[in-house]
Amino acid sequence: MMWLLLLLVVVVLVGGSMWGWPLLAGILGASSVTDKPGALNSIVQLMRKYDITPAEVEAALRAPAAAVPAPRSRGDVARTLFTYLGAIFILAGIGTYIGTFWESMGGVMRVFMTLGVGYILLVVMVSALREDKYPKLILPLVLASVLMMTGGWFVLIHEVFPRGDNWRLAVLAVFGVMALHQGALLAKLRLTVLAFTALFFVYGFMQVGLDMLDLPFAWIAIILGASLFVVGTALEKTPFHVLAEPALLIATIWLNSGLFDRIAVATTASWAGLVTGVCVMFAAYGMHKSERYPRLAGLGYFVGSVMAYSGLFDLVGNTAFELAYLAVAASMLYACVVLQSRALLFTTVVAMLGFIGYYTAKHFANSLGWPITLVLMGVAFLAVGTIALRVKRRI
């Protein structure tokens, strides 16, 4: 036991000499300058150490501020490190306490350890925002407070109504309260993360509310998707424009999933895939023409064309109109060139190659003339493309 104690002392001393003393020096160095004479003395020492003349200082003061941020002092690094460590250990301690003693807690204690802690984190977040010293802590504090408050409201409802079994009503109440809560905070603090949480709870409230009215899921998806599309478009002109792109993506998925379901019920899944895929491509075309959100436009072209090609093949496969599929895919190559969309070009090439392979296996499985004909057709198309390129250059 004695040798273990000695080993621990050696480790502490060696470790302290490696990182403890520099950390302590950084902390003390940050607080050594507290007045103007002390600051001037530090400046003089730095000028003598690095041989800086007053003329160089004057030139540096007159020069415009550099875009590169100044390196952080050891005191700032140490203070930030201890802040993060403190927050992590506090949250870990609260979580460990709740998980260990949850069953033995009373109802009031359970509510305090969830809802109360959530509001305490909210107060800490507002204080940090007012001080404007730890901007990177704002996002985790908001998310942690929202998580704790949401769980706390559920705990409060369970403690007040222990025998209630209407979970949709509980979710509706909690999401409604949190939507009002986050909306009020958003109006006061104007943070992007609060705009996200407010939209999350508003649409969660509407989803559960429409579901309680026994509205079919497809119609709920269409209504909420269309409204979110309008909201996402409006977000472009606000300080929260960073949320516009994910909002438009979710809205497109929501809207077209409901549209697919309604068309599939009325007709078949093949027609639903074809129509929904064309709608998605039209939405991507609108974003492409407006030169906004190129990633969404490319994703829309890819997903929409996959759905359209799959639905069209199911409709014309094993019928007299099989070759219409190849004609449509070939005509889409023109759209690929005009739109300059690599995603649409990729799916179109895959669709054409897949159909040619299917058609060959079905009708020309043992024919030597068919592959030769395909090669000759390919050479002819390459020649026509080369001639067209030369003519375009001469015009």
C-alpha cells in the first residue's frame, strides 16, 4: 500500500510539472494585470523583449484591424477549459443522481430534478448570453434546457394524473406549452436555435392535434408539408435563413410522402411513384432556376428521377409500350445537358443501361447481331455528337 501511495505522489509531481504549473501560470497571468499602470508595465516589458519601437506600435494602431483573430492567452484557454469541465461534471452529476435515486424520490423531487433543473439551465443560458463571454455554450445550454423541461413537463403530468393513459393528450399539452415557451424566448432573444426549437414544437403540436381529429396521415403530411414549405421560403428573408434549407427539405419529403400515399390509394403504387417523382423534379427545377440551394436541387433531381423511372418501368414493363421507356430516358438526356445536372445524368444513364440489359435478356438472349447493333449505334451517336460540337464552335 505504501509503494502505491509513493507512486501516486510521483505521478502527481511529474504531471504537475508538465501541465499543472503552466495552467496555473496562465490563470495567474490573466489576473496579474488589473489596472492601467500594470498594463503599461506589461506593454513595456513586451516591447523590450521583442525589440518593438514606438513607431512600430503607432503604425500598428493606425493600420486596419486584421481579419485573423488574435491568439488566445493561456488564461482564456484555462478559463474556457474549466468552464467546459465544470458544465460536463455538473450535468453528469445530475444525470447520475436522477438515474440512481429516481425510484426513491418523491413526486415533488422528481419534478424539481427535471423541470426545475431545466429552468435553472435556462437561467444560466440567459446569464451567459447577457455576459457575452461564452458564446459556444449557448447552443448546448439551450438544447439541454429544452430536453430537461420537456421531460419535466411529462413528469409533472404523470405525477398529477398517474392513472391517465391518453398519451396523445399529454404530448399535445407538453408540445403546446413548449411551443409558447420557445416562441416567447425567440421574440426576446432572437436566437436561431430557439427558432428551430419553436418550429419543432409547433409542428409537433399540429401533428398530434390533427391526428387526434382522426385525419388520415397522408392529409396531415400534405397540410404540414405545404405549410412548412411556405415557412421555409419565408425564413430566407429573416436572420434565421440558415434554417430555410433544412425546412424546405423536410417540407418536400413531408408533402410528397402524403401525395404518394393519396395517389397510391386512388390508383396504383406505380402511378404514385411516377407522378410524385415528376413533382419532386419540378420542385428541384424551381430551385435550380432561382439559383438557390443547389444541393437541394441536385437531391431533388436524383430522388425524383429514381421514383419516376421506377414507376414508369413498372407501368410499361412487359407491355407493347416497353420501348417508350427507352425513348423517355433518351429524351431526358437533353434535359440533363440543358440543366447541367450530374445527378439527373447519372440516374438517366443507369436507367438506359438497365433497360437495355433487360430488353437484351428478354428478346436477344442468344443473338450475336444485337450487341453488334448496339455498338454501331453507339459509334453513330458519338460521331453525331462530335460533328454537332464542331458545328457549334464554328457558329
